Amino acid sequence: MYHESRHVSNSRLLGKDTAPSGTIGRQPWYVVQSARTIADSMTGAAATGSVQGVNPPNTNRGAQHMTIRAKTPAETYGPALTRARQQFAECDPVFVAARASVSLQRLGSGERHFSVPFFGTEYHLLWPTGDAQQVVDHGQADITTHILLLHYLLTADGTAMASNWIAFRSLPGGLGYDAAFQRHANLRLGQRFGSDGPAFGAAARVLAGERLAFGDVSFSFRALPCLWLAVVLHLADEEFPASANVLFDGAASHYLLSSHLIRAARTP
């Protein structure tokens, strides 16, 4: 088994103390739902649902009950998954494991699998096929999470944490995707938790969040072994509406490109 421990103490990041993490299965349903909102907003995984049977405005008097079916996630993201699988099959798994700080286990017939934790959920990615499944129940990863995990392994270059927080738009190429990121991450979190700081704190602890000293409430999250994110929440008051900001460690672009970070947040 190959494993390179590259965990950098978050004490180097301003004002942080560790918040106790919980087990999702032991939490009240509303805390679990809030935790999923945080995770989904930061990765966009919840934005993969398709809208079917949408009736457009009838501009043709002869047209009756015309419907348009939006593409399914598989139709939308299938080509991207195929390309990622092809690239993954060509990589050197030993080097990838070292650069991404994940474990690698040799299986029979020359196959190997990577163990990759994603927001606390462990996934196995099989090399060279690129199949991905959850370790706990062996369920297949949804397609956007699947792509995200493959791109993490393919992009990781072993760069150390920068230990400074930057906005998404400050990442290389991030400015062009910032409007979509604002809609699917910052605005969503602000609307959900802007008047309920305790709910945000409880949900953050389910995701093993670590407390920061920014805004009214803030936590950092280890989304992937070498990819840290933070959420800074400003609660609504009489003068200003609520707002939330998702920040990234300055080295984030060495582990996922901006287009990959926002990919899953783009509604099909």
C-alpha cells in the first residue's frame, strides 16, 4: 500500500480551532440535510438532477402539448467521464497515489484501487477502468462525483498547501466561471443558513469542519486529501442581508482546475 501523509496542520490558518466531528448516521435528519446542503453547494453535486417534461410557451397555434426533455446527467456528463476514464487508464498509479496523498492497494490481475475520502465518504476508484464506488455500501458514485474524483487524481501534483484563503474568481481561470459559482455555492449557502448560524455550525461539524475566526460563523473543510475549502457566513441583520463566501486554499488549482471545480455546479 502506498501512502504519503501530507496533512498540514490548520493551526497555520488564521484563528482556527478544531470542531468535534460527528457520525452522519447518528445525527437528526435536519442536521444531515444541512450538512448535505453545505457539501452540495461547495461541490455542486446536488445540481445534477434533470428536468423533464417542461412545457415551453406555445408560440404555434397548431402545436398542442409540446414538451422538451432536458438531457439527463449521463447524457450531459457522459463524454467528460469517458475522457477522464481514458486518461486515468494511461496514468502511473504509484505516482498518482503519492501526488494525491491517497492509499493504493494492489488487487489481482494487475488491477489496483485508490481509496479517496470525499467530504468524509470513502470511495474506491479501480485502476485502470476508472470505476468508482462508495466503500460503505458499494454504491456507484453519481456521475459528477465520479468525474470530480478522477480529475482530482489526474490533476494532483503534490504541491504543499499554500495556507492562505482565496476566492474562486482568484483561481486560474476562475473569473470566467464566477457567476455560476456565485449562484450555486455562495447564494445558496447564504439563503439556507443566513438567519440560522447554529444550524450551520451543527451541519459543519457533521462534515468534520474546523472552526475559523472569519465573519459571524466560519469553518474549513477537507473536501479531498489535499483540497481544503472554507465557508464564511455573515448573518442577516437590520442593515445587511445574509451572505456566504466559499474560499479555497491557495494551492487548490494544483489539485482541481477551476473548470472541474465548477463542472458539477452547472445545472444540466
